[in-house]
Amino acid sequence: QVQLVESGGGLVQPGGSLRLSCAASGTIFSIYVMGWYRQAPGKQRELVATITSGGSTNYADSVKGRFTISRDNPKNTVYLQMNSLKPEDTAVYYCNAHLVPGGRGYWGQGTQVTVSS
């Protein structure tokens, strides 16, 4: 019904930058909220950032001031610009989307981000 495909992960040195993208496709009229979550080895999946169709954003405290979420509504695409990356940002990053408030969430397959020297 709805497919999410992430791209942009990779290996980067501490202090470096990466930009993740997530494109949604399928039977979509509009997407209420899109976001990014991450899961490090041995840890639970956690919220990174979300953005509504109106542009309201929410960030985890650990990434405030370093990460920026944005979206292109006509393209059903969400981006995550990650600057000043730290080793603790290493994780699999997952894209998430809810078409309507309170509706089911859709997940992408994840993209690996590794921050290491």
C-alpha cells in the first residue's frame, strides 16, 4: 500500500555530515507526519526527528542543533541533514510515515549510518 525507501547512509568520520532521504510511494493522497528513528546495536529504536505536513518539527534532545529534518510534500519525500556527527549517532536509521493522525505507521527498510575514524 505504502512503500518507504531510504538512501544516503554510509561511513563518515566524527564531525562529518550526511544527508538521508526517504521517498514514499504507493496509494497516497497526503502524509500527515514523516520522521526518522534509529536503532543502535543492543538498544531500542528511538525517535530522532519528525515533521508534519504543515512543517512542525520535533527533535530528540541528543540531536538538537546538529540535525535538521525537512520534507518535500509534492514528492512525498523527507530528508535528514546530519551535521557534527558523533560515534554515538551510529545506528540503523529508519524512515516512518503516518498518513493520518493516529493511523498505522509505515516503515522503511533502514539505512546504516556509521560514525568512526
